[in-house]
Amino acid sequence: MSKYYTIKSRRFKRDIDFFWSGKYVYVDFSGKSANPGVLGKQICYGGDLLGSTIVADSFEDFVNECKKWWKSYLKHTQDEYMPYDIF
């Protein structure tokens, strides 16, 4: 029951792909879907990649959590900065 959601980032000039395993939410920053599914980074509350992991019980919750996480991530990220280990 895997599902995907994509945000087109103007700041980073690439697609940011999210994957939902039916419970946990993962992100792939490469813009190429190079890390599909659980090979991506697991997202955590506060727009982080470390900490308390985000879970979603439905596809609607998954999309809402992706949007909230992305907004929070952008608040805490410098312009044009993306950690190299995420690619």
C-alpha cells in the first residue's frame, strides 16, 4: 500500500518526493526518485530528519504531514542549502 507525493521546490529547483509505507513517511531530495520508498530519509517532527518520526494513518494524513514538514523544513534551512548526505 505504498503511496507517493511530490512537492516541486522552487528554492532547490527540483522535485522533493515523499513516500508513505502505510505508516512511516520518507523523503528523497535527489529530484530523481533515486531513493524510492524506505531508502529515502525518514522525516521527523519539527522539519528535521532526526528525532521523533512522523507517522500517517491515511493517505490524506500523509499528504498533510508532508506539507507541514516541508514548510517547517524550509523555515529551518538556509537559502539554497541542502545537506550533501541527503542526495
